[in-house]
Amino acid sequence: ESTWETFCDEDYGGDSRMSWALSGDEGGKAVFSGTLSNSKGKTGQRGFDRSGYCAVKMELPGEQQDVSDFSGVEILFKSDGRKYTFNLQPESFIPDDLYQGYLIVDESAKNEWVSAILPFERLILTGRGHIKEDQRAFDHDLVRSLGIALHGDQAGDFMLELKHIKFIDVGHGALLNHANPAVNSLSRNPEAFEKLV
């Protein structure tokens, strides 16, 4: 069974607080919520300060790591309007490779259920918190983990609700701007990876 890990600057002496909870409301959902703070607070247990981030990550079990038949991710979510980051870590010979996309909605879609499509080829390659100069396209067959994060200059209370995260076959011609995937209304919806939250 898949399990989620939580990460927060509180672990390093920061003042952010977060929770990750599964709820039976509205047919089942996960709730990522808390308070993001950019204050460094006191020095953390590892002897240095980090601030301004909260994140969750799920290591995929072996039978769910193969994404060779898929070309993107669909996420059904309800947002407070903040810029959330979706993280996808491939099985790679470069250990810090992390592909990212954004969950962004405009004012009219705040607190409404929205389906976002993130094609693998439009994800941004990052490493250790920075965009990599060499933007290698996602061409991996295996994915180690996926996750959601909130960071940067977005201090205050936050809440993101998730109904599902699915690997899908996006199909030809369904490309979109990686900075605003929530406007996409692609209807194709394979059953594979039906619910990971």
C-alpha cells in the first residue's frame, strides 16, 4: 500500500506548519493544509535554517512505477488560488533530477474542483531547488515518487484538496502552457492509476 511522507521547514527550525489528511467527505479526498511562514525561526535540529516550504511525497510501489504507456498526469484538485508545485521524480542515473509542473487557477476557479493535465514533455527539470540549465525532456519509463509542494513568497494559511492523481495518455495535440495547466479541459480519462490519494 502506498504511503505519503510529509516535509516542512519546521523540521529545520522554521515556523511553517502543515498537515496531510485523508477524508471520506465528498466521496474521498486528501487535504494538504497548514500555514506557510518565511520566518527562519530557531535553528533546527540539523544545525541550520531553512524556511518557506511544505511538501508531501509518495514513493510509488514497484508495480506502479512503470509509466511507459502514459504521457502525462491528470490531477483533480480544489485550490485556494496559491501556486502549488507538482513533483515527479524519475528513476534516473542523475539522482537529483526532479520534474515539476504547477497547479494554478484564476480567481473564478478558486475553491472549485478543477482537472489539470500536465504532459510529461512540458514538465520543468529541476535539481536541488533550482531549474537546470540543460532541460532534458522527460523520457523515463519508471517513476520513483510523486508529490505536491508549496514554497516561496506565499506566506499564510493554505489548503489544497485532491480527489485523484492519475497517469494518463494525453494524446496528440493536447499541449498546454506548463505554468497554467488548470485551464485545460481534456476529456480523455483512462482508468489506470485511478486513485493514488
